[in-house]
Amino acid sequence: MAQQEPLPEKELIKEVCRRIRVARSYWDAHNNRACRGERERALALYNTLTKEQKDQIPQELRVWLRYRSEKYFGAHRTPPKSQRSKRSPK
């Protein structure tokens, strides 16, 4: 992916919220692989925000990103398995 110039403050906050919501929708659909990737992108953007900017993100989204999802995707969890070939039907 090509490097883009940094987003203005308002758009950066909107993008973090959007990414968290997308990750939550993947979570609700039981699509863990997509959820993990989207959550990592959201968390990377979230970590670039100042304390004041983080306060502008709805608390429900912050809680899901930092605490609830950490329970399932944290470093203490078993990492996802690598792609394996599916067996052909008999």
C-alpha cells in the first residue's frame, strides 16, 4: 500500500471510528481473520491519537477496541494457524 499524507484531525478520528465499527461487524459475523486485521489497523491509528483526540471517540468503541477485543486477540492468545489446504471431498 502506498504511503499517504497524514489525515487532518477530524478525518483521522472518523477513520478510527469507521475501522473499529468495521472490525466489530466482522466480529459479529464470526469472521475472526478479517476482524483481527481490521482491529490491528484501527489500533495502529488509535495509538497515533493524542489523549484529547481519543476522548472524541465514543466510549463504546474505545472499550471494544482496547479491552473486549484484547481478550480475544491479545498477545496471550494462540496466533491464527497458517493457511492449510483443504481436503478434497471423498
